[in-house]
Amino acid sequence: MTEREPGKLEPSEPVHPLVTKRHRLSSEWFYEFCAKYGVDYPDEATPEQEAEYQAGLDSIYARIREEAAAEKAQQDD
């Protein structure tokens, strides 16, 4: 058994790099959006701005799905 830092959680399974990338991109988009419109959360923006936020997230998720599909296709070859 190895020692770990107090309070540091160890993942039970390895995290796929695309999951990490999705979280990083989503977080970056969140902060960029909030700074752009001067809000703390996207639901404080106008409905049009919220739609822009959702479209940005949809784009990120679509990109990650495409990368995952390409990775899977490459593994199947």
C-alpha cells in the first residue's frame, strides 16, 4: 500500500484523456462566457446569451465525440 497526501483522492479507475479534455474545454468556455457577459453563471445572462453558451457546450461535446469515434476507429483497425 502506498501513502497519499491527506485529503487527496485517488481515482478508482484511470480517467480517459478525452474526458479530461472535455472538462478543461467546458471550464474554459464557462469562464470565457461569464467574463464576456459580466455574469457569474450562464443562467444570469439573457436567453440569447444562454443559447450562445449552450451552443458552445454542444460544439465542445460534438468535437469530443468525433475525437472518441476517430480513436475507436483507429483501435478497430
